[in-house]
Amino acid sequence: MLNLIRADLYKMRKSTALKLLFAITTVCAVTMVIFAYLIPQGKISEAYTGIGFLFSDINMMSILGAAVAGIFICGDFDNKTIHDAITSGCSRIDVICSKAISFFIAIILLLLPYAIITGIALLSGAKFGMSSVGVGFLHMLAIDSGTAFDVTVFFKMLAVMLTLILVYVAQLSLCVPFALLFKKPVVVIVVYYGFTILCAQLYGLRNASEVFKNISSYTPYGGTHTFLTLEAQAGDFGKTIIVSLVFITVMIAVTYSVFRKSEIK
């Protein structure tokens, strides 16, 4: 499996597509912070909050994260890489785990610009807004801006960011079974993005149904997992990490249960 992961990482390092996606997330992260900085000052009308949200991490990763799955997992079906790995003696579980791990590493790389730029913005001490539509790093930026930093607060900020990255990895782990099921990049992107829109709409039901609220909190799409800030307690971190890891494990197990019965053509 290690050789499969090394091969995937080498392919990613040489991939023009991944470099382009990284450049896009970097530009979007900077744009998101600019909107969040100028709107509270009145230099940009609040009517443009929706436009600022389009550049946010939650929105861009719903598209770009699924695109990565389409490029590096679906693509390996088209070029017979997965077929060759299996016929060469690699077990299907090794293939699935290697693809998932490589995919997760790519997601982490795409999220780094959001984490780094958000961290720089928070350390600046400036005030940022857009909390009404903020999720993930944008929410953290809006809520924690103006915080006085010391060593303890700095490391807690890193802990929040790492946990948020894990939540995104867990959310996007759904793309692994999607990629192996649909095998078409465009279909994976459309289905996953539609799913995230549905989740956003269903999130409003948490105040209307206690049952739905409790159930959704045990997935990376519900609860307060994407709303962690510097005010989060140890219990918040613990539950978010456990929920994310369990969800990732379940997605890999589901993928294997489907993939081991499918015929590789």
C-alpha cells in the first residue's frame, strides 16, 4: 500500500491540475479575507456578503474537493491504473485505502491557504465580519478577530484549524465511494455539491427537530463541528475528532463493501 501511496503522491506533485486548484484556493482565501475586512468597515456594502461567501472555504471545497476526487480517483479508472494495481496483486482494500489517503492529503494541501491566511488575519488584530454566513475558517475569522494573542491562544488557534481541516476531510470522504460508484468526475462534482446544498438547507431543521439535531451532530455535516472557534472546549474538540474519524472509517468501509463486489473493466 505504501508504494501505491508514493505513486499517487508523485503523480499529484507533477499534476498541473492540482497546482491550478491550489492557486485557486489561495486566491479565494485572500479574496474571502478582503471581503470580510472591508464589509464591517462599510467600504463594501453588506449586499455583497453573498459574493464574499462564494470565495469561502466551505463553498470552494465543496466544488474543488470533489474535483480532486474526480481527477485522481475517477481518472485512475479511465487510465486503467486501478485495474493494473489489482491485476499486479494489490488487494482491493489496499487500493481503496491508498486512494483515500492520497485524496485526503490533497484536500489538506488545498486547505492550507485558508488556514495560513486566516491565521495571519487573526494575528493582525484587525476586525473581520460576514459571521452571518460564515462556516469553517470564515466563521472562525469573524468570531475570533480582534482576539489578543499569546502563546497559549496561538496554539489553541492551531488546534482549531487542524480540527477544522479534519472535519473537511471527513465531509469530503463521501467523495471516495461516489468516485468509485459513478467513475465520472463531473457526476461526482455535481452530486456532492448538490448534497452539500441539501445539507445546508436541512441544517435549519436543527431548531425544529431535536431528533434531527441529535442525529446530524454525529456526522461531520451537523452539530457545531464546522463552527469551532477559540471559545471551543476540550469536549468540543474531542467529539468533533471522534465523529470525523468514525465517519471517515465508515466511508472507507462502505467503499470497500461496494468495490470488492464490482467488476473491474
